[in-house]
Amino acid sequence: MEDGNMLEKPHWLKRTYRDNSNLNYVREMLSALQLNTICDAAMCPNYVECFSKKTATFMILGVNCTRNCRFCNVINREPQKVDADEPNRVAEAVTKLGLKYVVITSVTRDDLPDGGAGHFAATIRAIHKSNPHTAVEVLIPDFQGNKDALKIVADANPEVISHNIETVKDLYDQVRPQAIYARSLDVLKSIKELAPQTRSKTGIMLGLGETPEQVYQVMDDLRTVGCEFLTIGQYLAPSSAHYPVQEYITPEEFDRYGQIAKEKGFDFVASAPFVRSSYHAAEALETEAK
């Protein structure tokens, strides 16, 4: 920060987009099926590109979150009633978009006994039933450390289970005070214990005030619990009311972090300013298949 003002974005974070027919098609389809996306809810900078390619990251279990992380644009309000038909509509959208890889995430639902795990499992099964050749990645909350809930998701056999570590341990109290660093690591560890065949994935944001040494420690912690896929991207504050950006990391620095992560043994690493956990998510499995 400079003099209490928001930092000006550097040139590598400025984009120009044009609307196109695919973007409009995706928006109209989502509206017709009454589906939500994290692309819209989190103000993702990549949403126009993704919608234009007829893809999206679906957000299930409503749009109101029971947590209030300082970096996130998702609304912290009274959670909505679980929509039992939503898994079928998500599967229908996957069919309409012709997706061969789909990412499903959710708001955090600490109000539900299973944290929404059963709804995740129903969505995975609905997609696999109607789209048997589509790979499913789920980006899950921590379920408050409930391993029985995690097992419900794992037993539905998604190809990838992702849980974002988000930031370094020392920034948790400021950035995501309702989460626990050790608990998120344990979720990632448990994925491999419950479903060895399922790939585990996480993401971290840079620019929150972390040091390179702290980032390297996160990488080591992730490898210790067997995490296989890692995404590293630039934090962009959704508004002046959110946690402020402390630094804009250069593309060259992202390249360096990515190289170090690969040297530490991750099977797949995506590291660049606009990288998000679900951005070009299919590349991890595609890279392995080659």
C-alpha cells in the first residue's frame, strides 16, 4: 500500500474484452437453469475468456456464505435452502456446454451437518451419469475438519478434489480468520488417505504481504501431505472494503515460484498473475495423459 491508497495495477494485469455470442449463450443458459458460478460471485478476472469458450465453474449450495474471508467477494449472509434438483441442472448444463472437464465449487455451509458434502456427491454422480466421459473436479470447503463429510465426496469418485490453502500460515488471522491453516492441510492429507486414486489440488494467492520464504514453506507443507497439483496467482482485491493488495508480483517472479514448485515435486504447477484454481483446470490431467 502507498499512503493508504489502493495500488495501481501494473500493465500486465490490464485486459480488454469484447462480448461475443458464446458469452451471451452461457449467460442465458445459466439464467434459464437457475445456476450460479464462482466466476460471477467472486468477480473472477477470467470470466469473459471462460464464458467465451463456453465453460464456467459452477457454484452450488446457493450464493450466501457462512464465512466472511477478507479476500473474497462472495456474500456473507443467511444461507439459502438447499436445492435438491440443482445437481441435475448442473449436469444438464455440462451436457449443453459439451464440457469434457468441469469444476464444481460451493459457498461454505457451516450451517449444514455435512457442510454440503452430500450435495457435492449428488452433483458429481449426476454429471458422471449423464456425461460419462466428463472429468469432474470439486473445489471444496474444509467441512470444519469433518472427515466423514470428506469421505462422502471422495466416495462419489471425482477425478480431482481441490481445497485451496489460499495464503501463508502467518496471514490466516488477517485474511481468513474463520479458517485454520493446519485444518486445510489436513483436508488435503485426508484426500489421499480416503481416495488414493483421486488427484489432490490446492491454490495460493500472492500479493497479500507474504515473503518468498513463507511461500516456500507452504509448498513444503503441501508436499508433506501429498498434494499433487498447485496453482499460484495474483490476489486482486474485489473492492476497497476487502483486504488490500500489498504487492503486485511480476510475471517473472511467478515463473520463478512455478519452477521452484516443480522442483519440489508437484506433478502439475500453474503459476502466473491471472491463474486461478479453476482456470484452465483441465490442463493438469491433460499434461499427465501425455
